[in-house]
Amino acid sequence: MGKIAKRGEGNKEQPRALLWPISQLWLSELPMNIRPYEIRWHGRGGQGAITAAKIMAEAAYLEGYMNTGNQRSGSTPLGVISGTTPILGKQQNQKDITAIMEAHGIPYIATANACYPLDLYEKVRKAKEISGTRFIHVFTPCPTGWGFPFSDTIKIGKLAVETGLVVLYEIEDGVFRLTSASESIARRGNLKPVREYLMKQGRFKRITQEQISELQDRVTTRWKRCLERATNLKATAKNRPSKSKVREITFMVGNGVTN
């Protein structure tokens, strides 16, 4: 018979100093370019607590507790049918987790969407180079829990952004920027009605018209606030020539003057 390993013997080869817990004193003595960093994934309900002083956390949220039967959480949207709200659906609006994190004044906060992988990649890459606590909230569609075909996963994820229910942005040292599809929508188009997103998912099958209107109002208000805060949009508007200058240039070109 083989020898029964004592507690802890099976983990001898793991670099435990690089895992949990990390000694903050030891970490602070290393140069920034060789410090290890920890990526911590927090609860699927979307409201896991961020407690460490120097971590990069990604909360991959499915807007409910999916591993234990799809119970509602603080990040579950209004009107959703879940394991603990099976009759009328959730009667409260979801918490804005990234706004809560922003209130703590950490150096880097971002939202991301698994259906926009390049945007997510760039944010993780940027967060990796920043010192201090960093938080990325990753929106992840769940076909089983949300009640839509697996083949529609990318469509649902992108529709969440196109309707404004999910806004892609980052906040670095207090500076707010829209990113990826959200930036493109802000520059060239309007948001789609939230109804288009809601009606494609079984979890919203009992949502009322009053709740849809409430969600639409909240989305419209938040989108307006995002447009007002987005510094990258303001910079573009500042550098754009005025209408009078555009007319003047057109007139000159029309008369054969090109320089």
C-alpha cells in the first residue's frame, strides 16, 4: 500500500508565496516590474467583496447564483424570474457594482463583456501594469440560467451593450472613458430599446410593461451621465472644426484653392 500523505504534503511544489495569502510587506519590497499579481474571481452573483489591498479582481457576473440553482442576487435585474423569485420576478433594481467600487477611489475600474474579447484583453493588460487594487466587472451571458439558445450567446451579449443595459468603460485615476462598442454607439448612433434585449430571454417572461419602462428610464439616465463624463468624447468634440470653418473650406476647394 502506498504511504498516506500527511496534511499539506501534496502542496509542497506549489509556489504558495505567490498564491493566497500574499504577504503585503514582502510584496511591497519588490520592484514593480517583478512583483507577482493576483487575479481573484469573485462570486457569480456579482457582489463578491473586494478586501485585499493589492489585487486585480475580475467579477465575472451572471446576474444570479447559477451554481446553486439560479437564485437572485443583488446584481439580478428587475423583473427576472429566478429560483428565489419564481412567481412575480425580482422586484428591486440591480446594484451598480462598479459604481460602488468607484466610490472607494481605487486606481483602475472597468466594465467588460465576454462577447467583446479584445476590449476585455486590453483592459486586463492595462490593469496588469497598474499598482494598487484594480477591478474589472465582466458581463457574461448564461444561456441555461437566462433562458435563451446557446447559439444566441454572442447575440445576447452584444445586444446588452447595444441597448445600454451594459456600458463598456474604464476609469483610470478618476478619468472616465467609454470603450469599444459603447464608444462607437456614442459617436455614431443611438441605443436600441431595452425591450429588444428583454424579450429574447425566458427569465423576463413575466416582466411587466411598467418594469420595462422603469428599466428604460434608468438606462437612458445612466447613458446620458456616461456621455457627460466621457473625456474621450469631449476631446474629439473640442478638436472637431466648427460648422462655419467646414463651410469655408468647402467654398475654397470649390474655387480650386486646395492649400
